[in-house]
Amino acid sequence: MIRAYLPAIVFVVLGIGLGAVFASLNSVLGPKPKHARRATAEPYESGLPSEVKKTMRFGISFYLVAMLFILFDIETIFLFPVAMQLKAFGTFALIEISVFIVLLFVAFIYVWRRGALEWK
């Protein structure tokens, strides 16, 4: 059984080994900066210096909106496969997806009424 996987194991070992060798050679033989300037170490966005400092903290509403977006986005992605194969799944799938959409809408209304989508 191991003979069937032997070529794949050899390629993985060679890939990891060569990657480690090249990375270590680059750190030893690669070019070294003469003097690192502070300006080159700062992050840039769109060619302009970033206004966000390392000590800046985002409000909890930012994370809450981001998590809700991910939650509703992932839930709606589950609708696509069923929509593509609705004839194969039949009426039962249509009823289940209808229940799913209703529950998703109820959750959205609940979150909206609780004020989680308000940007403060």
C-alpha cells in the first residue's frame, strides 16, 4: 500500500527540503541592507502613509458587523447548490430552502432590531 504513495511522499519531502535549503541559503548569502531606515519599514496603502497606529483599537461594532456579514454570506452560499439541482431534489428541497430563507430573514430582522447593524 505504501508503494502507491511513494512518489507523492518523495515529491513532498523534496519540496520541503529544497524550500528549506533555498530559504536558509538566501538568509546566509542574500543581500543585507546597509542601514535599515524607519521609513522603509512602515506600511503603505495606496502609496500614502497609513494613518492607523499600532495602538489604535477598533470598536466592537466593527467586529460585530464583520462577523454578521460572514455569517449571512456563508448561509446564503448554501442556497446556490440547491438552486442548481432543485429539479433533482424535488419538492422537499424547495420546502426546506423556503424554511431556511424564512429563518435567515427572521435572524436578520432580530439582529437589525437589536441594533447590531448600527454604526456608532
